[in-house]
Amino acid sequence: MPTKAKQNTTASKDTTAAKKAGAAKAAPAKKASPAAAKSAPATKAGVAKTAPAKAASPSARKSTPAKAASAKTGSSARKVNPALLKPLQPSKELAAVVGSEPLPRPEVVSKVWDYIKKHKLQDPQNKREIMADEKLQAVFGKNRVTMFEMNKHLAQHLK
């Protein structure tokens, strides 16, 4: 008669074997041959590809406005937040870098990056750091800023 320790190891081997057998059952089925795939009915993805050529069904016409808009413009198109496109007036310090006319926030950031690259103000060893010159020091308030801190400092100079 086996001891309790041997019984435990035997039981654990049985459960491990059962788990392996269960894993084998859960394995995905093999793909059908190309000949069988041609004769198989179309999948949902295949139906979706051919659906726009057909007339819209009554249930499709009842879709939500957001779905209808995305279907017309394409599913890959994203809506732009209108708050990002609002022109903002830069402060005097920031105007020395980007100009004095009101600009949307993304354009301000883009112009600051153009200025940084034109004047080679990125740290060569750590490209995430910006070494500010006199104009940028007035905006950032210090002589070294990381690119992640830059937007925080720019936001204080936009109204």
C-alpha cells in the first residue's frame, strides 16, 4: 500500500494528465482545404464586404446616426475634437517663437518643434530633453525641459 506522499503525487499526475487531455480537446480545429473553403457558405465578414453593393435593408436604415455617419465617411475616419481647432492667442513670450496671430493648439506645438529643430535645441544624448534658449526660457521658466513637460508650459501661455 502506497504512503500518503506517493498517493498525492499519483493524484497530481492524474490531474495533470486530465488537464493536458482537456487542453487537447480545446485546441482549435484545423482549417479546411482551399477546395472546401470555396464550396463553404460566405462568412459574416464576406457578407459585410458585399453588403454595400446591395440596396440597404429596412433594418439597416434604422441604424443610429453615429453608425450611419461612420458608414458614409468610412470607419477609419475619426472625429476631431473641435476644442483642439479653436484658435488661441499666444502670450508675448510665446509669440516671439510662433508668431502673434491666434493659432490652434496643434499648430502652436508644431511651430515650437520646428523652432527647436531649426535651432538644434534637443539634447543629443537624451532627445527627450529640450535645452531652452532665451526665447524658450521665457516660455518654459527654466533652461531644460522634457518634451512631456513642454505642453504643460505651453498651455500656460495660450488663452
